[in-house]
Amino acid sequence: MDQVVVITGAAEGLGKAFATRFAEAGYQVVAADINDEAGRALATELTARNTRAAYAHCDVTRKDQVQALIADAIGQFGAVDVLINNAVPPAALTPLEDKTDEEFQRQLDGGFFAARWAMTAALQSMKTRGFGRIINLCSLNGVNAHPQTADYNVAKEALRALTRTAAREWAPHGITVNAICPGAVTAAFLAMQEFAPEMAQRVNKQVPMGYMGDPYEDISGVALFLASKEARYMTGNTLYVDGGGHINGINWASLFD
């Protein structure tokens, strides 16, 4: 396979799972992150498996770096066939009335504008090939309006709106644009599991399937499907890959009672 996938936030967690899964499927991988040590290690690991892979430093809150990421990927690999917008800045747990304008702006820059910058930068490459797959990582935090993460919620819901609009406008060019809202074991969840195991257990109990998903085993395969030719007639969707968490409506506020 000569297709090229660009993944932001690829050094760990979901991003690393995506990079690994796509490499195993034969994709050429451009892994972007701000964690240079982990990012380079991932690229080395993938290359050792006979995958053509490269690491790119990218702070997704910086427009110039996002645009350079896509331009460099096209220059080095010849195209961007699949774009996975996964990176997002961390957000503090703070009541809405205490959130600062700067916190909102940082989340919008890294969680919304970054995807927009990358998508528009990759558009011409996808149009030229008559094929493109864009996968945006969104969140149940925004869908269910989880408390104390208003800045993050707003950015992720804006990204879902962008996903649907791009899907409608770019469909004639063979480009699909979809969103995944995952329920996955992230670094933050692992930290909570270590320092507040009872809270992690309460989260798991609120998921109908009884556990938070593994990034590789439970989430990455869905992204691989969305990137495939088999998903060519599927666009503008939000896929809840969360063990049924969106049905049950996980009550995060109750965890702090």
C-alpha cells in the first residue's frame, strides 16, 4: 500500500494505537507530536517493522507548525491520503465561571483550529487523488456537557460541526470526513486509576460494557475502517466507540460527590 496517513498526537495513547494499527495495515505513517523523545521512538519502532515512517514535531496550537506538518508530509511522501486529528492540549478541571478567555482560546486553537488548518492544508492533495479520509477525534465531554471542562467541550463540539460541514462540501471530491468519540484508557485515566482506583471503578461501572476501551484493541480498528475504501459512502457521522457510554450517559459529576 502506498497510502499515507498523518496522525497528530501520535506519541502515546490513542495516537500511538492509530499509528501502530495503520502501519500494520501497510500505510506509510507520519507521526506528529510535541513529545520528541516518544515520537522519535515510535517512528523508529515502526521503521523497524518495515514501515515507512517519519516523526514530525508539531505544536497544534501553532498554525505555522500545523501547515508545515502537512506540507512536509506531502513533500516527503507525495500525498496525504488519511488525516487523523487526534492531538489536543490538556484542560484543567475548573468551573465554567472560573475558566479564563485564554483557556478557551487554547482549547479552540488546539482542539478546533488545528484540525481546520490541517484539513484545509491537506485538501488539495486529496482532491488531486479523488480520495481522502479525514477522521477527527471528538469527545463525549462535549456531547454530554460534562462539568468543569467547558473550554474542552466547546472546542470538541465545534470540531463536530466542522466535521459535518466539511463532509457535505468535500463529498464530491471523494473525501469523507467523520468523527470518533472514544471511551478509551488514556494517560489521564491511568493516572486516575493509580491515585484514585475507586473513582476509576465507578467510571467503569457506568459503562454498559463494564470497562474503558483499550486504544489499540477497541478504538483503532474503527479508525482503520473509516480510512478504507469500504467506508466510501459513510461521511459526516459521529461514531461513539465507547462501550455504550453515550447511551448510559456517564455522570462525571457524580464521581466528585
